[in-house]
Amino acid sequence: MAKSSGKYAGIARVGEKGQIVIPKGVRDLFDINPGDTLLVLADEKQGIVITKDDVLFQQFDAMLRGEGNS
């Protein structure tokens, strides 16, 4: 998908050591760079979410200020 759409669909394979490679399109879309910290959230029924840690902190901040009611 084009970067300008704000969306990306791709495949990541898990290596022998459990590592995954985040596709370049996703890294570009979310400005993920070497050394960045990512947060991994997992729920047995709902699946896995990987997000930049600063995104989660921004959402918490908005929620604490009463802006995250969506």
C-alpha cells in the first residue's frame, strides 16, 4: 500500500530465535528506527499489538486529561 494512505499490509516471518523483521513500509509509516523501544501487548483471545512506547504514553496522557473517550 502507498505510504500516503496511512495504512500498510504485509507479512513478517518469525526467525529461529523468535525475532521478527518489521517491514520497511511499516518502519517508514511509523518512523521506527534502530534503537527505538516498542511495546508488545498480547491477549490470548484478541491477538498481539506492537506499538511505539511514546504512542501509548500519548494515549494515557490524553485519557488522563479526559480527551480519550473514543
